[in-house]
Amino acid sequence: MKKRLLFLGLIYLIFISLGLPDSILGVAWPIMSSEFHVAASSAGVIAMVVSIGTILSSFQTNRLIQKIGVGNLIVCSIFLTVLGLCGFSFSQNFFFLIISAIPLGLGAGAIDTAMNDYVALHYKAHHMNWLHGFWGIGATLGPIIMGFYLKNQNWRGG
């Protein structure tokens, strides 16, 4: 029972981390767009690429779980998400931001779908509500963290 609760806590932490990058683009974009010399509306292109990656990976999650297992899928998805965020941080041009949005979306979609599926199958229904509440914590903390970096350093650190 204790192991099961610890694992649920880990899932909640994963969902906090899943929410962190979801709301930071809007906070950082005014500075990023001027640095990359693109229009403010160009953020929509990045958001669209992330969304398309999320949708595509969500559709494939069940097949991937059957092929490599939920644990391996989560590890691979976390790697993709980190790769995408590092790509954003090191990007020197707008095109590379778009390229970095691909693994970010693919990773986020697979994590989201796999964790939702796992919690739905192995825990009581109220845990699903808590799961998405923890995503909200991450989505709230993301702009706070980015704001700190914008004030004290730069958007790349955030």
C-alpha cells in the first residue's frame, strides 16, 4: 500500500512537471520575439507545432505502451520533453524553436495520455481530479519561474 501511494506521489510530480512548460511561452514571448525578430503572432506557430505533436503522440500512446511498456514510454517521453526545452533554451533562431517544439509536443502528449490511462486503470476516480489539479500547480508555477528569470537573468534560464 505504501509503495502504491509513493508511486502515486511520483505521478503527481510528473504532472506538475508536465504543466510547467505549458504556460511559459506566453510570458517569455514578448522578449523572445524581439530577440528572434519575428512578429508577436509567431508564437502561434510554435504553439501549433507543440499541439500537433501532442495530438499525434496521444493517438499512438496505447500502441507504444503495448510495444515498450508504460515505464519505458514515460522515460522516453520525459527525455523528449527535456530535449525540446533544452532546444528552446539554446536556440539561436526562430526555425530552431519550431524544430524544438516537435519533441516537446511528442513527449508531453505521450506522458499525458499514458499517465491518465495508468491512473484510470489502477487508482480510484478521485485521483484523476487530483492529477489534473497537480498539472494546474505546474501551469501556475511555470510563469512564476519564468518571471523570476526574466527579472533576474534572461528567458533562456527559465
